[in-house]
Amino acid sequence: MIVRTETIDQRIETYINDYQPDKIVVVVSETSEKLCLPKLQIYKKIDNIIYHLPDGDEAKKITYCEDFWESLLRENVTRKSLIIAVGGGAVLDFAGFCASVYMRGLPCIYVPTTLLSMVDGSEGGKTGINLYGTKNVIGTFTDPVAIMRNVDFLSTLNECELLSGWAEIIKHALLTGGNLMELVKKGMPLSSDIEAWMNIIRENVIFKKGIVAEDFKEKGQRKLLNLGHTLGHGIEAIHFEDPKINHGISIACGLYWESLLGYEMGFTNKETFDLVSSLVFPLFPKIGWNEMEVEPMTNLLMHDKKNHNGKIQLSLLKSVGEASYDIEISETEINEYLTKYAMAVHESND
Ligand SMILES: NC(=O)c1ccc[n+]([C@@H]2O[C@H](COP(=O)([O-])OP(=O)(O)OC[C@H]3O[C@@H](n4cnc5c(N)ncnc54)[C@H](O)[C@@H]3O)[C@@H](O)[C@H]2O)c1
């Protein structure tokens, strides 16, 4: 559900009145505490405990989990308590994971504050933290008790964070087509265009909910949501030292490179490949790899946790609204593809 901040307050209040938690713990990051928490009136009324995290993936560390669980014990937090996570995907993943295992499970409300976490991270029940640099390798499948999306939070997001969410929105539109694709073709709305954002976020949530309802544990069609993420994660990993190449840019470029691969394999039709290019490139820079990066990138892709039988498992588009998962690519095939397009990246960057 997508609402305005005052409605979130009412909904949290209703939940609290019904559930009667003995304690409420609000989890925030530095920025969400500064920019988002003050917009919620409810937190001023209730005598809650605030747990502070650093911004971004820095929070998704086991050391913070230990510290959080220790604080919960110190504050006598019980199964009858309630966690409210207010922040981007990192805060939600952290709070959702910690809540799901503390005393075998506390209820957790998500209040996503970034575009990405509104359209993706808050929905679907995946919680997770990182370990030794491997993303989301420790986690659970646990739904929050409620998700309260609030378009008012979008106004403080910078262009880069909006684009990060937009890359996932393009992915959802390619997978489902229909109304969402029509909205996406109009381009990214201004952050002040609340009505347009509410429509777009609603369509994304309906789409993701539908996929997850059929396949919560990602045994089948939920894998479609990995579209763009295999090459996207590879791009993100080889450019990890460059702060300008963030998750959203990597995923947007992953969508492009995977649709080109699909087109070369005779799987993705030309019209779809052209559409992907036209949705990605007016907004995102074209990031790829050079010849020196072909081997490291091949190695990274061969160690993807989604692989099976020593082969990469890709989700690829046939056309808009029609895609397949578990398409196998061998090490030789991916190496040849990366080698072929390494030159093109150099040329386009010159
Ligand atoms: N569980 C899932 O299904 C799922 C899906 C996608 C991504 N994720 C995870 O989510 C994380 C990425 O999510 P994200 O993009 O929300 O990143 P994030 O949580 O790191 O937030 C990005 C930045 O925006 C700031 N921020 C948050 N709200 C803001 C606001 N309203 N105004 C201004 N700044 C604000 C944050 O403090 C942070 O610095 C990753 O850890 C990723 O693994 C999880």
C-alpha cells in the first residue's frame, strides 16, 4: 500500500493498538533518522527505543547484528515487542534479518524510505546481511507484518538514488509489460509528481507481489527477477572502487548487456533489445568492461550463487512481458561474449 506520512502514523498507531507490544524498537540509519523519522509523528508519541545504524551496506554486518541483539536483551525486548525499520533497503534487510531470528522471530514493520526499497527491497520477504564481502549470504525468507510506503520520502532522495530505484522499475516493466511499461516509457517523473510516483510504485508492488506469491522461496519463476542482475553484479563487482558506478547503474547496464547477449543467442527479439537500449541509455552511462577485465569478470560470473552444474543460470527476455529463467551459459560462451564486447566498450568510451 502506498500512502502519505500522516496515514502511516495512523496505520502504525492502529497496529500498536491492536497488537499491544510491550516494547517498540525503531531501527534507523544516520540519514533516515535525520530526514525521514521527523516526518513521522508517531515516534514522538510512543516511548520507544531507537537503534542507530550507519548508512548503506556498512550496516549489513554481523558485528552490528550482535550489537543489536545485545541491546534488545539489555532492554528486555521480548517476543511481544515490535520492531519498526525506517530506512532504505539496507536498514530493512538488517532489521528484518535480526528480527526474524531474535527469540525465533519478532514482528517487524517496514517503512521503506528509498525508491529502490519501496519498489523492491521491502516486498518479497528476503532479509539479509553480508559476510566477508559476499552480499546477502546470511539471511532468511521472512515477511514483515506490514509495509508502509510513503511517497513523501522521495523528495529528499538525490538523482543517483532515484535512478537506482528506476533501474529496478525498468526491469519490472520489461518483465510484465502492460500498464507499467506504458508508465515507464513516459520517463522518470519529477520527484514532486506524487500522483505519478504513486501509480508507478503501486504497479511495481502489484507485479512483485504476484511473482512472489507463486514462488516465495525462489525455486522457479521468482528467478525472473534476476533479469539484468548476473552481468549487473559482475559490472558492480569489477568497478567496486568507483563510487560513480553504483548498484542502479550496474543493474541498468546489466539489463542492456543481457538483452544484447539474448539477442545474439537468437532468444531476445530485436524490437525488445532496441527498447531496452532506449529505456536505459538516455538516463544511465554505458558501463561495461575492458580486455583486462574479461578474465576477472568471467571468474566472478562462474562463482555466482545462482549457478548450477558449473554453468551460469540466466534469466533472459524473449520479448516484453515474456521471459525465461535457468538459461544455461557455459564458461566458454560467456568468455567469448565478454571478449567480443570488451573492444566495443573501449570504442564507445573513447
Ligand atoms: N531484500 C530484498 O529483496 C532486497 C532487494 C533489493 C535490494 N536489497 C538490498 O537493499 C540495499 C539497497 O537498498 P537502497 O538502495 O534502499 O540503499 P540504502 O539502504 O543503502 O540507501 C541508500 C542511501 O539513501 C539514504 N536514504 C535513505 N532514505 C533516504 C531519503 N528518504 N532521503 C535521502 N536519503 C535517503 C540512505 O541512508 C543511504 O545512504 C542493498 O543492501 C541490497 O542488497 C534487498
